[in-house]
Amino acid sequence: MKEKKKIDRREFLKLFGAGTAATAAALYGCGPRGGGPAAAREEVPTDRMTCRTAPTSGDRVSLLGYGCMRWPQLEKPAADGNPIDQQAVDELVDYAIAHGVNYFDTAPVYLQGFSERSTGIALKRHRREEFFIATKLSNFSNPTRENSLAMYRRSFAELQVDWIDYYLLHSVGGGRGIETFRERFIDNGMLDFLLREREAGRIRNLGWSFHGDVAVFDYLLAMDVKWDFVQIQLNYVDWKHASERNVNAEYLYGELQRRGIPAVVMEPLLGGRLAALNDHLVGRLKERRPQQSAASWAFRFAGSRPGVLTVLSGMTYLDHLQDNIRTFSPLEPLTDGEFELLEDTAQRLLQYPTVPCTDCNYCMPCPYGLDIPAIFRHYNRCVNEGNVPRDRQDARYREARRAFLVGYDRSVPKLRQASRCIGCEKCVEHCPQHIRIPQQMARIDHFVEQLKRETL
């Protein structure tokens, strides 16, 4: 599968036009909702973005939030190691703000540590009142008070702001559960410090992002702390279907609703897999709504929950951004029949043997050079497209075998393939989905070697 080309500046400006920034707010959206028939697919509204109100601060937050973990990258990183294409980021941010997007989510660890800086540069060109910035305390490896304070203060410098609108304790629930949480935020006094920062106004809303052990989720909600928001993984596959890697989103969302805490949604596309369904599943969705993308269905699922403040999407390309803006400008909530269709789609998806990787890159870099996300990405894509050969009696077996092997070599250089894994497990502790990565590498490598040995 060919990679998308980077945004051409001239083409971007042609598409961008002279869109006007969204104005403040009607009840349903940030601007006038309007009436009449749905806009043509080529039109991208500038004043119809659906917004939700944060109960603590009263912020009117765009239901589409910009996840800054997947900014466009240069073919070759800069001399300081920065891989981000700043011009492309500036253009995407300009377009997003002009079309009503006002929530930008980043972290100190994203994109080799350069996401905050790049996001700050792009947003600095806009009035501070035009956007809300979210970042995190990502003190995974060395959570001493000194290191945690340095990370917190560096975020202000990198983002070039005097206050942070939404600050999160990053990736709560992993490691040794409650013990790890206490080491990162309680024993070093950081939670008390952040609560004082909220009182001082340097943090406007304080929350946390959750991955992993439900006991930690329940523990935090039982604490004597007023949480302003919580970030959870929510999509139509994870909604009802528990697994070793994730808690039912229905439970997480329900507990937050019961306490009046708004949810920020991450992974609405389950690492992109809900945007890359196989032809059969896409066809079933198209029967209902011929003009909507598979991704739009997943975003509508997340946005249809009234307790959701914003739905994050890591939009690397302009066409992704435009499609998502259309979906939320304004949001058309799912009907009961559409909820049922997506639950049936989830049941069918669970029959496919995909790896539950969300392409977050927390496992990287691998000390032995593997490109772990790329290996999983190729395997999952082939599963979704029906190019994982199983039965030699299948008429498509030869074609599928060739597509898998050729695509594997094109997607992942040989020195970065699964065969290089030695099982050191350094990646496992960083995976928020709790994937047993070395075992999956061994399984995929065994599968590849079997295909290579076969003679047809």
C-alpha cells in the first residue's frame, strides 16, 4: 500500500481558501447550527463545529480534538534530531482553528520529545484565547520529584504558554498498578504540587489518562480529589468487549458519568483499524450512509455519548482533518439502529486475528532495531484486506501469499523485521495495550518463514 504524500504547500493553500475562524456558540455548536440539506462532500464548514462545555471551567471545547502524536514528519530529521515537518504542522493547525477545532493534545514524550515544541510554535501564531492546550506528566522512567518538576516546567517553555488548560497524569494504570501510580505521583509529592498549581491558575483543569488495571481506575476515582476530566480509550470495539489489554469502555464511561466527570476520548479508531475495515464491512456501512467514511462512523460513535468532552484524532494529513471536521460540523448522533450495526461490526471484527496495537510508538525505539509498530501495522492491514493466507485450497492463496510477503519487505526493512527480535521484553513494560510483543514477533516471524518455505 502506497504511503500518502506530504501536503504540498500550494495545494494546501488552494484547499484552505479564506476560511473564517469559528465564532462563539450556539447551544449545539460553536457557531450557528444552520439548517437545510447536508453540505456537499467537498465543502468543509467553518462555523458549525459541535462543542461541549467543560463543567468545571465552562470551556466550550470542540468535539473534535487534535492529537499531536502523529504530526507530519520530514524525510530526514533535522540536525538536532527533530523529525517534525514544522511548515506542515503550522498549516494543519491554521486549518483546524479556522474550522472550529480548539483542543490540542500533546505530551513531552511524543515524537522523540519534539511534539510539545512543534505544537507550541504552531499555536503561538494564534491568540491564546483561540485554543486549549493539553499536555501530560510523562514521568515513566525516573519519577523523582526533581525530574518530574523539571518535566512540568519544560512543558511551559516548549509550549510557550503561561498556563496549561488541561493537564494530565499520563498513562495511569500500567506497571505494578497502584504501587506504580503512588511512586509516580503520591510518594514524590507531585499530585499535591499539581493541585496547588491548579489553585494558582497555572493549571486550569487537572485529570489523567488511563491504560490498564481497572483497580487503579477505581482507586483514583475514590480519592479525595476533584478530577476535572479523565481520558479513556473508547471505540465501538472496546465498548462492550473486555480483553486482557483493556477494560470495557462502557464501564469506564459509566463510572465517569455517575460522578459527573467528562471523558476525553483517545483511540476512537483503535489505532487506525476502524478506518481500514475490509471491503465487506465497509460495504455494510455504505449501505446505510454511502457518503460517509468508515472513520466517520467510529467518530460518530464516540461523539454520540453526551458525557464526552472531546474526541482526539491524530490527523497527519489534510484529507483526514477535513473528513473529521465534516463529521463533527455538526455531529449527527447515531440512531439506535446504527448503534446496533456498529455492535454487529465489532463482533465480526473480533473474529479477525489482529494484534491490538494502536500505533502509539511507546515501545520504540527498540534496542535491536525492530520497527515494532510497522510490523504490526502491515500484519493488521493484511488481515483486514484478506491478504493473510491460511488455506492453500483457497483460490486466492497464491495472490494473498505474494501480497503479504512483498508488502512486508516494502513496509519493513529486513534488518527491522520480526526475525531480529531476541525476546528482551524491554518493549513490554511500555505498551499501554499490554501486548506480549516478543511472543507476537515470534508468531509473525514463524508465519513469514512458513510462507517463504512453501513452493506453489
